[in-house]
Amino acid sequence: MSCHLRSTSLPSRPHFSEIKAEEELHSLKTHFCRQPASIVTLSDGLRKLAQVYNCVEEIVRLPRNQVDLCLPQQKKMVEKELEQSLVLLDICNAMQENFAELKMSIQELQLVFKRGDHATANLKIDSFFRSATNMQKHFKKYSSKATPEGLSLVRLLVEAREIAVSLRFLQKQPAHIPAQQQCCTAIEAKKHIITSSNRNMACHQRSASLPSIAHSSESKVDVELQRLKSCISSPSATIGTMCGGYARLGDIYKSIEEIMGLPSNQVGLSFPQNKKMVEEELERSLVLIDLCNSMQENLAGLKMSIQELELVLKRGDDAAVQLKVESFIRLAKQAQKPFKKITSSKAVAEDCRLVRVLAETREMSVSLLESTSHLLPKQFTTTKGSKWSLVQKRKVVCEEEQLQALERSMGDLENGAELLFRRLIQSRVSLLNILSS
């Protein structure tokens, strides 16, 4: 009886998260009605909206709401809200892209100020305003929907969505943004900005430091590449040498990632004369990615072959051991095939140091993969007295510990190739983002 009483009383009591979400939404509405909209208030509004959605997430997890949302009459409203949420997601994604473009536009403007090119500065400012105006296009097709009177959770979702969209509309109310108007007026007074000696001096000092940072990082990468080259080309290079080489290459690509993140390089790579070289390097990087992927597959196959060899050794099947050893050597030689069709395609990019560094690192990556492929068949030899040898009755003379060590080596190489593969993909994505920005 008491259980029934508690159960029937649940729907009449709003959960703490529901009350908190209602209060936050009401606070947001009154906040923007009373205070003039600015970048600060809009940022604060987005932060508060995130808190509202956190509360909504908790509300969705409540058992009673999960049951109610599955009821036919509520399910239709939920489906409609899901469709509307897609519009908001598209708007949010478009805004992120536009903000990234505006940020890049400001960085380009800083570089132009540094050069003292007044005509280009005017063009960049005009470009900034065009990009900012383009942001409003996404909202012209949006129409506000009536808030449903049914389930409180759906109503909360609708109100949160409407407020999220309204944050953008607040930027279109000139009477409410005096601070932004003053900023725009200051920007539009182009001569005052360009001839302001103090600002120009500060801009010069900040911008001038960027190329030196980039140059220092590039020099560091050059040194690391040279060390790696001498290391893997050594006649005494071993599997351990190659494993260390993959780790060092991963660090080099990480350094290149940091260099690409510098504003000066992001702007420089987007220039038409450099853009073509970047696109060519992206094409060449696909070959390296294929080689790296192929090496991972071959190493996985070799590791499996060693595991099979361990099993037949335990059974004492001499004939099977011989076949497995020969199979390993065949697989190891197959790893060399992809490199026979590869020709050196190092880009000549003296005007763009970053592209040159990318090309040299790519060539080094190919060399490391190829050197690895040449070392693999040497793990088994047919000469008497070697670590792995075929003796009189075609028995493999080896200890189980040696096979396990070789298996670990194949695993280490596989991990190294996987690390390089991830770095290559990450580097490619960064370059594509720079080109598309």
C-alpha cells in the first residue's frame, strides 16, 4: 500500500534537475532582456545554456521520463523535437566554422599591419565584415515553433533550443550593443588604426616573434631528421634501431604539428603560391599512408606466423617447423614489394620551409619503412652457426625464449608503424583544415 502511495506521488513532484533547468532558462531570458548584449554576455549565455543541457541530460535519465518518452502520444513530440534539433546542430556547426574564418581573418590582418600595406589592410577589414555578415544567413530560414504543452521534458528541450537560436539574433540589435558599435567604428576608421604608432609597434613585436619560433622549431626538426637518417642507414641497424626510429619519427611529426599551429604558418600555407605545393604534398602523403598501412598488415601476419611456429616447435614436428620458417621468410620478403614501385618524390619547396620539412620527413618515413622490410627476412637465415639455423636433419635450432623475443620485436614494430600511421593521418587532417579555412 505504501509503495503504491509513493509511486502515484512521483509525477506530481518535479525533480531537482527540472527545477534547476527551469530556473536557468528563466534567468537566461531575463538576463538578455535587462542587460545590453555583448560578446561577454553572449559567451556567458552559452555557458549557462551548457549547464541547462547538463540538467536536461540528467532529467532524460530519470526512470519515469524514460517510460513517458516511449508512450505513443509523447513519442511523436519527441520525434518532432529531434528533427528541430538537427537544424540547431547545423546552425551551431556553421557558427563554429564562421568563427574559425573570422579568427583567421584577424590573424591575416595582423600580418598585413606588420607589413604596413594600407590597401591590403582595407581589403582585409572589408573581408572581415563580409564574413561576419554571412553568419546571419543561416538564421533567415529558421522559424520558431510553438512550445508544446505536453511532457515537461520536451517543453524544456524546445525552450532551450529557442534560447540557443535567440543568442544569435541578439547580435542583430544595434541599440543593445554600444560597445561593439564603438569597436566597429574604430575598425572602420581605417586610417586611425593603421597610423596608430603604439598599436603598430606592439603588433610588430608580437608578429615578428612568430617566424623566429617557427624557424627554431624547423631547425630542431632538421637536426632530428639528420640524426635519424644516420641511425637507420647504419650497417649495424637492428630491429631495436627501427623501433626507436618510429618513436623518434612520431616526435618529429608532433613537432611539425606544433609548427603548423602557428598563425604565421597557417596564413602562409593558405597563400596561392604555397597552396599548390601543400596540395601536391598531400597527394604524396597518401602513398606513405598506404605503405604504412601495408607494413602494419605484414607485421601482424609475421607475428601470427611466429605464434604458429611456437606451437609446432612444442609438438616436435620437424617438417612443420621447416615449412613455418620458410613461410615466415616468404611473408617477410613480401613486405619489400610495395617499395619497388616507389620513386623519390621530394618536393622542391625552398620558398615554403614547412612544406620542405614535410617532404623531408615523408622521405625519411619511407626510408624507415623500407629499412624495416629489409631487416625482416634476416631474422631467419640458413647459414650454420647463426642465431636461427637449419642443421643436418632440417631441424630449427632455437630456444623458445628467442621466438618469444622475436614475437615481441614484431609487436614493437607493429606498434611503431601504428604510431606513425596515426601521426600521418593527424598531419594530413591539419593540412586539410588549413587549406579549407
